[in-house]
Amino acid sequence: MDELIEILEDIQPDADYETCTTLIDDGILDSFAILSIVSELEDAFDIRITPAEIIPENFNSAKALYAMVQRLQG
């Protein structure tokens, strides 16, 4: 989870990833940030994120992102 938080903070440093659950809904992450996150997560965790995975439910919080990463690693 720490590595994920570091990636998120590098891409969008002004968000509270520990508590925020509306990263997409509130426009904190825009489409460019999402594409950057996808690329970084694929490299860092050796996973493949398909377009079907790029939905608000998977990107609204760091916890949701981490759950997606774990699911894709399994």
C-alpha cells in the first residue's frame, strides 16, 4: 500500500489518499492522472489493467486501487 500511495502522490500530490473515497467523483483525479496511474501501476506491480477495470469504483480511493492491484496480481 505504501508504494501505491507514493505513486499517487507523485502524480497528484495535493490529495488525501489515506481518507478520500471520492477521487473520481470529486474530480481530484482527471483523465490524464488516471492514465498516468494505470501506467505506473502496471510497471510497479507487473500487472495489466484492462479498459474494463478503469471505472470509478476502482479509482475512487487508494483502498479501491490497492484492492484492484491485489486482484490483478492474484
